[in-house]
Amino acid sequence: MDALPTMNSHTYASLLALAASTVALHAGSPSPEITAATEEPWIKPTLDIRARYEFADVDHFDPSHALTIRERLGLKTKDWYGFSAFVEGEFTQAAVDDYSGGAPGVNPFDPRNSIIADPENNELNQLILQYKGFDTTVKLGRQRIIYDNAAFIGNVGWRQNEQTYDGISITNTSIEGLTASYSYIDQVNRIYGTDATGIFENAPGEIHLFNASYAGIKGLTLGAYAYLMEFDDAAATGWDNNTFGISAKGTLATVQLYGELAYQDDAGPLNDKEGLYAHFYATKAFGPHSFTLGIEHLDAGVQTPLATVHAFNGYADATDARRINGTHGGLTDTYLAYTVPIFCGIKWMNQAHIFGDNSISDNFGFGFDSVLTKKFDDHFTAIAKLGYFDTNDALYLSTTRASIELDYTF
């Protein structure tokens, strides 16, 4: 019987090389089934849930207690030749409603109670058709707009029902280091929702927002803006103003510095005022410890009707209404903040304020804030916050606010 054919060493080596190449090819390239399974879906859901208990005690009003739950549910499409779309609803319920929602027509609304501006609400929060291409992003529809530190243009993200804008926004980055933005807005959707009446309801108008920042200089970012606001509704025409500003931020000898100056005309409740806005602060880190010393000033009549006012002048929100409409008669906030991690990944921030009119003084009063923040992972964050404001001035009311919340995003 003939012997079986045998492979010579050259043939054997060639087959081994072929087998090794085949294994490596399949190991490095997933099968079509795996590729299809990991492909981005055409429509992706979004979810943002916040549960918050808030306590408010404002002089001359009854203390308030609010346990509210806010859900934002959305659908976002996959990018298709630069086009995409996003729709989001916003729904707020009050499990404990012993508070005033802050505006006539909303639920709950009891003028004897301290204001917690989180009324029950169901509304369309965002509806956007977007195009991205040629270093430009265009968004058409109801959208969130935040410029710089939100001192003039923001979404009031602290409140359960955020502020959004109906219009078109354009952002271009064709020039290296320069981000230039323009927005045209024909309605502001305020935090009180569609049931609010009077000055608290959504505000139609003709609003032009120009904003630019340049980061082409190492360690320095320069900014400039022009915000031109005209409102149609007679209740809101007192908000009309034109604001022109510049800003700079950078680091000098390990100290982070920020400065901003703005001029506003056609301002004040009668649109007959003009004034200056200024904000300066310095931040220095010592290991895990961080200190910030700052001063912010608004001349009498300077108003910020579209700002995220909660981010300024302390978390008691005692100056918010007068900052929005320019009836503060001049407001200067000198503050010192200290931030440090403590344990279990919790960050602790404490901040003290003294308030004056047109000078660095405490003739309007003083305030104190304390915030604990714990980020568990990419989805869950917990925040506990205290804000206190004490005054003897006739324009303001002493206020205490405290809250604890849990946020979930997906």
C-alpha cells in the first residue's frame, strides 16, 4: 500500500502562515452582524429626571415646602448629511404643594406663601431642526441658549421648568480660535409655563443676540457681545434694552482671572436709563482647596431679563426680581468663595456676600451659601444647597432657602 503523500517543509510553513493571517483578519474585523448591531440608531431617546425638596422662608410670607419631580423626555435623530432633529417634552409634578409657584394662573399659587418658582407644568421644551456643516451649526426652532456665564442670556437651569427660546441660532468656527454666534428670537418661553399670566407669561418680541469669543492667544480668552431686546407685550416692554460688552479670562502666575464690562441703554422700568455692568474675580488653588474673590456691580436701571439670575447674588434668590427688571437702584455684590473636596467624593462650596448699592459696603445686607455636590457616575448626581440673605433695606426681604435633589440623565 502506497504511503500517504507528505508535505515538504516549505508547503507546511506556507499553510501555517495562511492560517495565522486568516485568524488575525477575523480577530481584528468584526463580522457584518456585529457591525450592524453597534451602528448608531436612527432615533435615540433622551431622559432627564430631577426630584427636589425645597424649603423657602421669606420675610412677611408663610414658609413654603415643595417636593417636585421634573421629567424631560426626548427623541434625537441620527445625523443625516449634516441634518438632525430633536424634540423634548418637559413635565413637572408637585408631590408636596405647600408653596407659591410664583405667578398668577399657575398651580400652586397662594400669594401668602413664600415663592418657589417650580409650578406644575406640561409643555414642549425643545423642538429643533439642526444642520452642521462648513464649520457652522444652525438650529431652528425652540431651543436652549446660554452665552458665556449666563449673566445676560441663559436657560435658568436651576428651576424645574427651564427658560427656552423660539427662533434661529447660528454658530461658526471657520476662523481658528474664534467662535462667532448670532441668534434671532421671537419668543421667550419663561420658567412659569404656559398657564402664567401678565408679566410672567411667555414673552414675544424681536431679539437679536451677537456673541463672539476668541481663544487663539495661549492662556487667554477674549469675548464680546451685543444683545438688542425689544418685547411686544405691554407687560414686558419695560425689559427693552441694548447691551454691549467685552470680557477676558486667563491665568496669571497660577491665579485664574476674569473681567467683564458692559454698557446698557434704553434700560430700567421706564426704558429711560443707561448704566454700566462690571464683574471681576480671581481664583487661586492650593492643592485641593480653591478660593475665589470677586465683585459684581450693576448701575441703577441695569437689567438682565433673560439671565440665569440664580447663579448670581447668592442662592437665596432675594435679588432676582429686581435684577431682572432693573428696579434695584444699584447693586454691588462683593463675595468670597471656598471650595474643597471632603469625603466620599463630595465637593463642598461655601460663599459669603456683602451687598451695597453703588459702593463696596453692606448697607443692603449680607448673604451666605453652602453647597454639597456628589457625582455618583455619569448618570446620577446629588446636590444639597443652602442660601441665606439678611437685610434691613426696604427694597429687599430677608430670605432663607434650602434644598436637596437627585438628578438622573440618560
